[in-house]
Amino acid sequence: MNNDPYEILGVPRTATKDDIKKAYRKLAKSLHPDLHPDDAAKQERFKAVSAAHDLLGDPEERRRFDAGEIDASGQERPERQYYHHYAGQDAGRRYDPGPGFGGAMGDDDLSDIFAQFFGGRTGRPEQGVRGQFRARGQDLRYHLEVDFLDAVNGARRSVTMPDGRTIEIAIPAGLKDGQTLRLRGKGGPGAGQGGPGDALVTVSVRPHPIFTRVGDDIEMELPVTFDEAVLGAKVEVPTVSGSVSATIPKGASSGQRLRLRGKGIRHPDSKAGDQIVRLKIVLPKRIDAGMEDLARRWRDTAGFDPRADLRRMT
């Protein structure tokens, strides 16, 4: 399988962050393991797509990959490891092959090599037994779609990881679209004495038919009747935490905004956002004779011109 992240996502190397995110979402939705539980090939492609997005979606990781410092899995290339190892030595010792080269390689040298390649520090071998090494397990990546209200209010969900395991995820209140959750120790098993990797869950928030998130505020459009707008009224308004009563001011116009304090996104360590309600005057689909007569009498006597300001400005 091709491991070039750009080719996996089907984007050019000049792609913007939004281009990468759009391509990832399209592929992740079509390849999701829940849609293809018995298709191993599509599950492998889903893993590859998730890994490619995680690498290219991080500006620093993308820069390092483009510069050849890391490979497609995010690991530093061997030649870079050697460079860092020798470049960090004193000037007189750089590129010194050391006692293990040009002659027999001793147990201490083998121990150092295992430590370098597997990320652990090995003890001195005893009685000819090589020291233990440790390698951290692979991070497993997953894409999860959640409902809008679950992302706003928080929830717990059981999901199937790419390796077939089922884990429970706590969705924190106020979670943003595209945010990645890191589940410590829920990734692949380590080698030797190494610990397991992490599970990285990138979350997509489904759009809501009524609510839209803007920062920590929630926006919505509220239909009101002609008489409610003219006379004012108390009406029920849905919010992300349940319905509340709100006052429509007398003489309200379409587009007028009401602010419901503290009814937006709530965070445990900061002030809650607000809910912004945009009024929209809605007439019935069928206008009866009484409403027509009322409108004609009002037109004849009111002398109101809502477009007078437009003419003065042109």
C-alpha cells in the first residue's frame, strides 16, 4: 500500500489545511469501519487515511515530513537519528566510530544500540545475557462522529477502534469539531518493557437543524408571528440545555437579535457563552380575508416607508 500521506488523501503537496480536512472527512465517512465491518481492505485504508490526516493536519509534523526529517508514520528517519547522536558529541569526538567498530563488538555496545533504537535505557548485561529493551506501542487512530448536543453538553460513548477493540470515550462538554482526544494507554501494545501507545480519536460534530456554534455562543433563528412582533409576547425558546421563556419586544423586526445570557457553551473553568436569537417574522401560508383587510386599512393610514433610509444613502 502506498504510504505517501498526500496520495492517500488524494491532495497535492500544495494543499491547504482546509483542503486536507475536507478530503479526510470525505474519505473517513466512506471508509468508516462501522459501514464495512467485514471488509479488511477498507478498514486498512481507513487506518491509513486517519494516519495521513493526523500527520498532515499538524503544521509542525507536516513541515518535518516535507523536509524529510520524519517518515509517513511520524518516526524520525534513521539518518536523522545518527545525525543527532553524533552532532551532539564534543567537537573532538564527532563521527568517532568508537570502540565497537573496527573490531569485535562487545555486550556494552549491543546494549547501547538497543537503547538507541527502542527508546529505552538498558542495564549492563550479566553473564552474557543482553539487557532488556523497551519500545512504546503504536498509537491507534480513530474517527468519531458525534451529535451536536453531545459535543455541547458532554456524553459517554462506546466505540470500536480500528483494531477491533471496544472502548468507552468520555466526550467533554464544549468539544469542538475536528478536535482530537488522546486516550492514554489505549493504543497498541509495547515491545519488551515498553508501555502501550495511545488512542487518538478525531471528532467530527454533526450539524444541528436549529443551532449553530460560533465560538462559545449558540445562534439560532426564531420564527414569530405578525401579531407577536407588533404587540410583543412571551414565547418558548429552545436552547441547548432545554427550553426557556423569552420576551419578544413590542414592535420587533425580522433580523432583530435577542441575547440569552449563559445559555451557550459551558466550560467548567470559564464563563459560559450566550445564545443569540435572531427573530424572523413568518406569515401563514394562506392569508385570509381578515388579515388582508387589516393590512389594507393599515397601509392606507400608516404612511410608513421601511426603505426611506436606503434612498437617502444612494
